[in-house]
Amino acid sequence: MKDIKEYTRKELGEWFKKRKIKPFRAIQIFKWLYIHQANSFDEMTDISKDMRLMLKQNFFIPRLKLENLETSIDGTEKLLFKLRDNKYIESVIIPGKNRHTLCISSQVGCAQKCKFCLTAKTGLQRNLTCSEIISQISEARQIFIKKNKDKDKDKKKTISNIVFMGMGEPLANYANVIKSIAIITDGDYGMKISPRRVTVSTSGFVPQIKKLGVNTNVNLAISLNATEDKTRSMLMPINKKYPIKNLLQVCSEFNIKPRNKITFEYILIKNINDTNKDAEKLVKMLSPIKAKVNLIPFNEHEKSNFKQSSSSRISQFFKILLDKNITAIIRKSKGADISAACGQLKGKFEIKQ
């Protein structure tokens, strides 16, 4: 039995073609899976009984088990999903005024060992499959619809933005992430989320960044967090393999649409990377690139001795960027009270085992 969500529409069509079944059946099935959100083949009422039986004999439709749901005082929701092998991942629904963003995981744990990140403390357990990646979106959409079906003001709201910023390094699971993006951005019969509303965040896998720009039209976010190699290597060991110079070079060559910019995420940590000199260096580094900066006050957690920069230090850093015409925002992290903010995801049930 095969997981049907492991197939793109093209791959499913080819599977049917090999069995002398008209490939358009793949379109029908994709509609049911991703538009109607069917959880069984019996729900696919415009497909004959014989075809449904054939599907049941060859495929299954997976579900993630929602183990826990926490809601923050700011409306952020953290979803803890149990996988079929009893491992856990977390996804986060971040509310907005006219849209909602879903932060999804690409791995169980993470191998990057970034010093500021709680997920890194778990180590890498395995990559998520394509199905497990996109199932986070399917489950979150169903949860969201069920919760808001009786609220008139939310009828037009939906989960419209997807960010690969949950647990794990997306570009270390490149093949499954790329396949999932094909289904997410299938505008006809897939999840119908525009590529401009999908963002892949990376700690700096230089070869895969270049491939991402060729294989997709999604947005790129770089977790930068320092302006020189010594500090960045201390915070993010991947910098030893792909130092800042190499990272910025591939970013300058990244295939982006004319009006788009690469987002550089910069976590401000007290007495580590938050000086005026750091801000001035950041301006110099990013000036040749079509860049915008997300300044993120460090989200403190129990596994780190790092502290958040003071509000005055953050404001001064921000002002230096703006005065030098760098597009920047101070990103107020949501969900910190439920450990759902940037760098706080950990799959807590997994750690306790």
C-alpha cells in the first residue's frame, strides 16, 4: 500500500497511464484530496465504485494525529502532531489581520546545532516525507475551518501563507521539500497556494539555495544572525562549511522576481551580535543584494543562557538600518507563552520519552 500524498499530480497521472487508466483521473483525485480535503476514497463520489476499490487496494490517505493543541494569548496556535512511527513534530498557526500563516516542519528535530534554537537540542531523528510535510497543511486547514465555521467575520479568512520555518532545515531535506512545494503551489488542483505566499527559510545550504531558485518560484529567507564568520560559526556551525562570503554570493545570484527581495533573519542576542558596529556591517554586507531584514529579538528558553537585547538596543540597531535605506522590520514573535515563537519548537513529548 502506497501513501497517495507522496505523489505529485504528474506522478499520479503516470502511475495511471502505466495501468492503461486515463491520466485525467489524477486531476479528479487531486481535487478530492486537496480542494475537498477528502479523508477516504469513498468520499470521491464522481469516481466509479470499481475505481475507488482499485484505489483502496493500492493506496491509503494518511492523517497526522493531533496529539496536542495550545493557544497563545495572542491567538497563535501550536499543533503537536504524532507521526506513524510515534515521533513528534510541531506546526504553528500565526494569526494575521486578513490572512493566517502556517509555519511547518521539514524534519523531526534538526542536525544544524544552532546555539540559539531549542529544536537543535533534540538532534536530527529523520527527514519528513513529502506526505508528512503537506499533511501538516491539510490538518491545520481542517482545524482552522472547524474552529471558525460559525464566525461570520472569519468566513473569508484561511491559511494562505506557508513558511518552512518549523522544526528542521528544509534544504537538508531538499527532495521532499521540493516535491511538497509542487503540490502546495499546484494552482489548478493542488493546494492552490501561490508561490509568492510560500517561503523557505534556510541556515545557509549554499548549493541547495542555488537549486531552489531554479526549481521553484518561492520566497527565500536566510537565517544570518551575525556579520562576521567567527560569531556566526559559534552561533551556527554550518557557517564553517558555507561561510558568509559564499552565502552572500549565492544570494546575489538567486533567481527572484523583479519586485521580490530575499529576507535576512537576524536574531538579536544581548552582547553577541547587537552592537552599532554589527548594524553598520550588516548594511555594508546587504547593500549589493535585493534584501530586507527581519530583526528578531531572541526568544529566551530554558536550554540557553543567551539573553534578549534590550528594547533600546534593538531600536538603535533598527534605526541604523533604516537610516542607510535598508528595508527592515522588527518582527514581534508570537506565541512565546506556549513556546511557539521562533527557535522554541521542540516536540516536547519526544524529549520526555
